[in-house]
Amino acid sequence: PGAARQGLGAARKDVVKAKPTERLTLFLKTHLGARSLEAVEGDSPDAILSRVGAAVRDGDLSTALAEITALPQGGQDAMADWIGAAQARQDASAAAEALIASMNTN
């Protein structure tokens, strides 16, 4: 949740630069910490992070990491530590599965 809030705040700043007409709404959402907790459709940073959260809750890091690539760069940068940790966990899980599979075939 903390990484998502940081990423969302940074991504919203990128959106504000692109869409000045949404400044007030995004300002209020950012300062109130409002974000979707259930997966929703759309290409807004909030929608993207809602799907990332849902994928993480489902244990699907591949989908979560794929969804994050749709965030504006500022959001990805703010979540760099989380992204690195998720990638490391995914790599470790894949290595463990490969080891188990190799042990089962020998």
C-alpha cells in the first residue's frame, strides 16, 4: 500500500502535466490519499494500481509487474524499490520451481 500511494502520487503529477483541466480533482485525490482498492478498468494511474493490487493479492506477480509498465514514468520511478523486490521474488520463485522440477525428474 505504501509503494502504491507513492507511485500513485508521482503518476498523478505526470497526468496533471498532461491534462491541466484535471488538476483540482487530482490534487484532492492525492492529498486525501484516495485510491481504488478493487480492480477497475481504465488507463488512469489509479485504475492501473488497482489492478496491480488485485494481482498481488491473487499472488500473480507477473501480471502485477506487467500492469506497472503502463504507469507514467514518474509512478514507476517512485515504485522502483517495490518493482525490484517484486521482480526478485518472482525470479526466486521461478528458480525454486525449476529446482523442484529438476529434482523430480532425476
